[in-house]
Amino acid sequence: MPTAAALAAALALTSLLLASPVSAALARSTWGWRAPRPALVLWQAVCLSAGVSAVGAGVALAVEPLGDDVGSGVRTWFRNVVDGHPFRGQTPAEIAVGAASSAIALVLFAVLLRSLALTLRRRRAHRALLVLLTDSCPATAVDRADLLAGVRILDHRTAVAYSLPGWHSQVVLSAGLLDLLTRDELAAVISHERAHIRSRHDLLVLPFQAWGSALGRLPGVRQAAVAVGELAEMLADDIAVRGTDPRVLARALAKVALAMSPATSPAGAPATSPAGAPAAPAVVPVGAPPAASSVPGPVVSARVTRLLDRRRPPRWQVAAVYALAVVLLCVPVVLLLQSWR
Amino acid sequence: MVGRGELERAVIEALWASGTPMTARSVTESLAGRELAVTTVLTVLSRLESKGVVRRTRDGRAHTYQAVAGRAEHTADLMRQVLEGAGDRDDVLTRFVGSVSAEDVAALRRALDER
């Protein structure tokens, strides 16, 4: 029978392995580019398992004298709290470890809540302006009115498409994009954005982004956020090209990317807004250093390449990745169910 | 039934078109085709004020309303929000193409040249 210390060590080791080397390896791997859905599931499992293990390790050490296993120990501790003696039977070291693991759990949770609140507020502000500034379908695009139903058009020459997820979700295209793309390409872009909205990819990405921006100095956390974001884009690409020619979306991607890079088309990047507009200068450096440095590799061209080469990993590999995700989730659960007496 | 957003857009466009501070009454008159009550316009104006798009000042007995910034400035502001949210920060929205690296440009050019 393992001791509580051994269990805690195993949990801590699991958490460290998952948070650092495993995350780094996953972030470097390009296997997921060919199968983004199982790769995203694996990421969620790694993240959840690492978090549960980290908190569980501390809890196991802290409640060791209070019960035969983590469950009974925690139950005893709760009874002690209700009785008004929260620290009965614990040494100062155990109290400190318990406090530390509670703090970790609290920080992870608080960061998530804060990020959620911030995101919702910014989204609401963005949408409020959007409603005032966009038309449903401009006169220049009446020939594509059927396509653009329910899509908002922002009168700006920079070619962008984005979606605002959430309850009042919105797909937004810029006038520059309408000029740049053909009808088929526009349809492909719109289905890509609708795929994000319908499948709620924002919820898959949110925890990684929240922890990435709050705990970004820990090794691997930021890379994880970037990798998960890329996989969500690829998943939306896959959903968008179902039943259509994937080369159309690939062409749209290439066109938009090249239009965005200032080196390619100096006339494409700057804003149409009058020279005196205060916010205009910030719009110009699109592909400039801050953005480029946060992205490890050629992500857009990778998306184009995988749309043109639709080879997918064999079914057994996909099944193995799903199985691995389940195993990773089971590791901390099984460890936490062990009895030490 | 006219949507709330649509009404707000009509009112802000009236303010943009005039360029000078307007009273709720003069806004209502400029939207004559819609047959709105002044109180309705007042409600819309105060909603716009709470969104930070409209500024209210006291002018003698009446309040006047003015657009805080022009259409182009607001559009540029939205665009900045869209383009700044690149990759790994808390993104409010998801962009079709995030950031484009130099490697990307080279690879995409090569791909296009091959055709």
C-alpha cells in the first residue's frame, strides 16, 4: 500500500510532466494538423489532468492524518471545519501544504473567471460599436446579398474576416475583403467563421488563453495557448470545406494573408480613414514584429498546405490519441482513490 | 417594429451628418420620415451616451448632444481591436487569418508561383 507521501509525489510528478515536457512536445508536434479534433481533445485532457494532479498532490499531503484516503481525509477535514476546529490533527507543515494547494486551485479558477469577465465586457463594447458602424449588405455587394445575409460589413479597406462568439454571435467581414475575394471564396470564409461560432471554439480556447496570458512565464503555458488556437483554426477549416472544394478556402487564405503582409502590398495595409484619425497609425503594422514574434512558425501556409493535401492519419492513430486522453484523465483519479492505510 | 440597433444607428447618423451639437428635438425633426416621439429619441440618445459614443452638454435650458468621434475614427478603433488580438492574448474574437510570418509570405508566394 502506498504512503500518502508517495501518492503525493506521484501526483506532483504527473502534473509536472504534463505541464512542461508533455505540453512542449504536443505544442511542437504537427501530427494534430492532420487531425485537429483528437489533438484538441488531447490538449483538454492534458490541461485538466495536470491541474487536478497539482491540486490533488497538496491535498493528499495535507489530509494524511485525517483519514485512510483523500476522500475520507477531506470529509473529516470538512467536519472539523464545521465543528470550528479546522486544523485539528494536522501538523503545521500539513496545514501549510493544504493552504498552498488551495491557493493554486483558487488562482487557476480566479484567472479563468477574470478572463471570462474581461472577454465578455470587451465583446459587449465591440458589439455596441459594431451595431452602429456596420450595414447588413452594402450597395456594392448586392450581387452577393444572398451570401451576406446575417453578416455584418465593416467599411474598411484592410481585408479581414472575424467572428464575435457568444450569445449574440456575429460574423464580420470588411469591405476590403469583399473586394479581394470571389464569391466562392467569400462563401468559404463565411462557413469557416460560422463553424467557429456553431462549435463554440471560443470555449475550447478560453482556458488556455486565460492561463497563457496570466501564467505565461511558466514554460510551455504560452506555447500551449498558441497551439490550441491554431488547432481551432484548422478544425474550422475542416468543417468549412465539408462537401466543397478545399482549394477555394486555401486560395482565400493565401489571398488574405498576402494582402495583410505590408511587404507584399504596401497599398493594402493602411487604413482608409482620414490621415488625421488618431487611431489610424495603429492599424498599419499588421504583420510587424509584435505579431510575428508571438507566432512560432508559418501557420497560415501550414493551413493552406493541409487543405491542398487532405491525407489524414490512419484510424488506429486517431483512436490511440482518444484512448490516451482518457488514460491521462484516469491517472489522477486512480491515484486520488488509493488508500494509504 | 424597428430594431433597437437600427434606431441607434439612425440617430448617430443624424448626429454625424450635422456635425454640430443637436437637441433631442432637432434630432427628431431630422428623422421626420420615421415619426418618432421626442421621448423615444431621448431614450436612444441616453443609451448612446452610456455607450460612450455621444456627449451631452447643457446649453441654457436644453441639453444638446454631439457625437464623440466620427464614423472613420470609430471604424479605425474597431479595426485596431481586431488586428491587435493576435494569437496568444485574451482574444475577444477569432480572426480568419491571425498573424502572418515572413516564412508564411515566402511559402505562399512560392505556392502561387508554382501554379
